Amino acid sequence: MENRINFKNKSRNKRYKKELIIFFLIGIILASAIFYYYFIKYSPVYSLDYPQVNLTFEDEEVNYDDFIDCSFQLKSKVASENVDSIDGSIKIRGSGTGWNRIVPKKGYRVELSKSVSLLGMREDDDWLLMGIYSDYPRMRIKMSMELWNTLNPTNPTAILPESEYVNVFINGEYEGLFLLCERNDRRLYGLDEPQNSLDSSLIFQARGPIFLRNYEPIRWEQDWPNEYEGISIMDEILSQMIKFIANSSDEEFFNTNHGIYSKFNKLNLIDFYIYNFFILHKDFWNCNYFIVRNTNPSNYFLVPWDFDKSFGQFAWHMYDSDDNQENVIREDNELFNRLIGNSEFMADCKERWFELRNSIWTEEKVLDMVYEIYNEIIDILPIETEKWNPSKLSQEWENDLDHYVNFFIEWIPERLDFCDSYFDDF
């Protein structure tokens, strides 16, 4: 009898163990399913709501100086936007000095073996992947480019590259949210073929620091004509231009026939000033812009660039909305020092500012642009900013995303009001 009871107990124990194992296995399956659906299938990292760029290359280290071979693939929820794996080359963007070297998240330049359209942008073989690390809300850089482009219908010189957000994977590892961006090049500005003369179409980049009081070749870069064209025109053109800016009398400088407005597009100069003044573009007036011209006798025009310090923020630093940079501008840029000192130019700036404020730059329209960008990346932002937590770079910076997003949104109407008062004084 006792043996029979023991046998029954053993049978029950075995049955319980089997049931526990079954429940345990079911639990693992359910947990795996939950993990898959919530953290993989529906995760913003893996969801094609954010297009994916997959870059693969050998163990060779990506560097600032030389391109290395890679393959490039783009996946999108829009089937027509998918790009199968193609050969290319890659290097890190920037000079590799100063802040660019310190930040842990790098941007990249990618050259493809053939021209393709990416996410509806123009066909090209040369693309930028902006790391946007210094833009903590991950919105200011894109907003800066799109805001400049809003001027284009009334100012054809207001052209900056198109850009789209993408999730980037390098050798299968998630690298974060990037801006896939066109380059500032001849195609973007619709420039003519180069000529081996001073009349050629051109793009010169101000590396800085440049104060436009004397010409220092090391501070500049000739982006067009390309170096391999064997055409070097920058030295002669810029030395003559800067000599005129720095040394001409007021009578010569503002001469109707031969003055500054016969050389530069006047509306471009006006918009360049009020736009960069409004966005509080720091670390800028003596660097980080392009001088562009189509074939002579076309006028020169200026293109702003590098928006790390804009809209009252740089990385985790914040700047007041009533920061008046006029004195800094006059010290850092002799061209605008002379223009700002001219009452007619400032009266034209005032007229243009309020024209924009009453049309495309109302508070509502500017904020609508911000909200559209924010809604596009709202799901990925916490993941992105946690991955690239600022405290890893400096313990003094807190990873308070909401604070910086709110500061950005609240700063804009305050800055608009400040600029209204500033320009109204002229």
C-alpha cells in the first residue's frame, strides 16, 4: 500500500514537473514574442517608419583623410525608395580637429559607385550623413536648412540641400539617427561647366577664421571648379574681392554702377543678414559659409552653413533669445561691418524683415515647421539621445531631452519678438 502511494506521489511530481516545464517554455515563447513585437518589430530603431541606411566595410578604420571601400543599402517602407546594396566609399566628415574630433558620434561622407535618388532627393553619387550630435533636440540643423529654403520663391539664391532622417547601421550595429543630406555643389546651384578663366562659375568655402580684411589662402577652399579640373582661380578672385571690401572708400563701396551691389546680389546680402541674425547663428560670421557665382557676369551670393550653433543652443549650452550679435558680426566680418553701418542697407533689412514676418515667417508658420519636424522623429528621439547620452562627454550636461525641446520651441517666438524690436529701430 505504501509503495502504491509513493508511486502515485512520484507520478504526480513528474506530471507537475512536466507542467512546469511546459509553462516555462510557454512563458519563454510569450516573452520572446513580446520582446520581438515591442522591441524589434515595432521599435523605432527597426521599424521602416524611419528609413534604414546599412553601411558595411572591412575592419579597416574609417578616418578623416582617406575614403575606404564600403557597401551602401537603403531600406524604406516605400518600396520604390529601396536601394539595393551598391559599392561605394566612406570617410568621416570634418577636419578632425577641435570639437569635431572630441564628439563620440561622427558624421560621414559617402561616395557611391553610381548616381541614385535617395528618399526622393536628387540623383547623385555623393552624399552626407550628418551625425547631428551637437544638435541635442536633433531638429535645429534641419530646421535651419528648411527655413533658409523658404526664402527661395522670392530669393532664388536661397538654396540649401534637401535632407531626410534615417537610422544608420554600420556593420549591423545601430549607430543612431542621422540626416541624409545632399551636398553643396555645382548641381545644387545649377552652375555652368567650369572655364579656365576668372569668369568661371565657382564655389569657395570659408573655413575660417576669416575677417575679410586681408586674404589668407589657407582659410579658404575652392570647391568648384574641382581640383582635378586643373583650374585654380580662387587666389586672384578672392584677393581682389577682399581688397575692395576692406580698402574701398564708402563712395566706391556703395557706388551704384561699380559698388558692392554690382558684385553681390543685394537681396541675398539682405536675407543673409536677417536670417542669420534671427537664428542667432554663432561661430559663423568669420567662417562656415560659401561664396557662389555662376559664370560672369552673374553676381556672387552667400550661402550659410554649419548650424551646430543656432536657435539658442549648441550641444547642451543655451543662449538667451535677446542676444544681440551685431557687435560680434561687425568685428568678425568686414563686409557686413560696412553694410550694417549703412542706413540704407538697414532700412532695406527692416522692410524685408517685416515683409517676411507678415507672410512666410509668422510665429504660427515657423512653429508649424518645428512641430512637423518634431512629430517626424518624436518616437526615436528618446532612444537616440539615450544612446548618445551627453554625460558620456561631460558630467555637467544632463540628459534632459524635454527641457531642451521645450527651450527650442519657446525660444522661437521670443526671438521673433526681439528681432521685431531690433529691426523696427531702423
